[in-house]
Amino acid sequence: TAVTGKFKVTKTNLNGAAIWIGEYPSFIPSNVYADEIKSVIQDNDGNIYVTGRHYGHNYGTSTYTNADLLTLKYSPDGNLIWENRYQYGINNADIGNSITLKNGYLYIGGNSQRLGISTDYDYVTLKINTTTGITNQVYRYNGSENGNDSVSSICVFDNGNYAITG
């Protein structure tokens, strides 16, 4: 969750006590609450992956990136291993809504503005290598009527194909 300018991940025990807290820096003013984590998953080794929306560097200038789809990997001890930032264009809002793990890849489903700020959204899915954090595939879909298309859930089959809904 975004709290006073920080993208914060907390791993707790069964009693709700914090085991570790990972804070990823935010670049927006503390009175702006726009960074957010939308989905989280853990692999068999205890690594934690989160995805959501995060504003890039240089907020309020002509070079900042507006609401990027950010995916992070944390070790079981709470150390940040890698980050993957998807930004379509420079001034588009992108967000990851759903995350799933299959065969060494993360599949992220979300949405991304098609033509910039205040325009409609396309479906977007990413396939990210869990070891390297590198994006292996991007799929975008603009519905037949334009409008707001957004992935809310993603299911990956054993062969790597996936189904999305939104």
C-alpha cells in the first residue's frame, strides 16, 4: 500500500506481527496518494512478487512517467531483488491488477491508457522471467469500441497460454 509517499510491503506472521517491511521509494509528494499495490503472490522458495501502479522519477516535470505498471520481487528475507517497470509512452497511466506464477514466469494482467492522459484503456498482459525480471512478452488489446478495457484476472495453462477476463 502507499503510505506517506512509500510503496510498502509488509510480511507478517500468523499473529499479524511484522516479519519484515519492504519500502520502495515513491517520487510523488506526500499529499498525493496514487502509488498502489494491487496484487501479490509468493513462490515455492518464499520470494514475494507484487504488482500495481507507481509513478516514476521527476514527478511534476516534463520527464516523469505517469503511473507505470510496476512489479517487484522480494527475497524471503525482504530484500528487493529486481524491479520491472512497464510504461507505455511517457504520459500514460498503466497498472497491474492481477498476478499469477507459472513455470518460472510471472503473468501480469492490467490496463494501460491507449493515447495518453485522459484517454481510454487497453488490456495489457506481461510475461516476466522470475529469475531475471526481464519482460519476455507484452500483449495489448484495444476493444472494438475503444473504451476502457482492463484485465482483472488471469489464468495460465500448463502450456503457457492464458485466459484473461476484465
